[in-house]
Amino acid sequence: MRVRCEIFGAEQILPNLGEFLGYFMVRKVIAGTDLMRAAGTATKALAKWLGEKSYVGAAEADEGAARGTTAARNLPQARALARRLMEFAERQAAGNDGEEEAEEDQFLITGVESGRIWLERMDGHQLGSLALPPALARQCKVGWSISGVVVQVRGKWKLLEVWNVYPE
């Protein structure tokens, strides 16, 4: 942290929390639930400290602390959801008897209903709904995204592979 602050300044830390918590922690850090939760907690403490030491304004510190609080809750939930979606996709793929229009992307969850989620590709193209077990669908959150592969079989979208789930 010291090197980053000397080169870029402490004011650059909080604007980059989104990428750190939303991308780096999900995609690059191999860690369990406790470390994922701790990353959010430590981020919250860092944001407060930056505010107390006047490295950033009070509003920025409060926003950073709020992001840390949210990450402490959402990072473990997203990790658990990714694991469950991976298992579901593997079971579903075993019975897949004909692939049409497989798409690999990071898909934004735009809607959640009992037993269904709606996905949007990164280019904004809306896919149809995707059926999930109701308990699994309830764990999905609008605004989160799923990286992986979906496939359309006989007009219905299915998960073929899931790599990660990124919280908002």
C-alpha cells in the first residue's frame, strides 16, 4: 500500500475499490469465505482511517466504508452462488443433447423470479429467461453478473458453464 500511495497518492485508493472488490477479489484471489469477508471488513476500516487522517473527504470515506460493509456480505454470497451455479450447470450439461448458439460472456442479471433469471450480455443484448431451481434463483441478485457459457437448446436458455459470480 505504501508504494501505491507514494506513486499515486492516497486519494486514488477509494475510487478503485470497485475494481478491487468486484473484480480482483472474485477473479484473482483464491480464498475461502472468511478471507472474502475480511477483505470487505479491512476495506471498511481503511476507508474510515483515510477519512480520519484527512487523506480523503468525509463523504468519500463514508462511501468507501459502505462499500466495504457491502463487500463483506456480498463477496462470500457471490462465491457460494458461483459454486452452486457451477454444480447446477454441470448436472444440466450432462443431459444436454444438442447445442445451438452457445455464448461465452459475462452476463448481467437483470431480473429474478421464482425459478427464473433474466440475463443480458455485456453488449446490452437481452437473452430470454433461464430456468433455475427456485431456491437457486432466489440467491441471484439483480445487478450481479455471471461469467460463463449459456446455450440455447430448443429455444430455451441453459447454463453450460459458470466460472464466477461478480457482486454489484
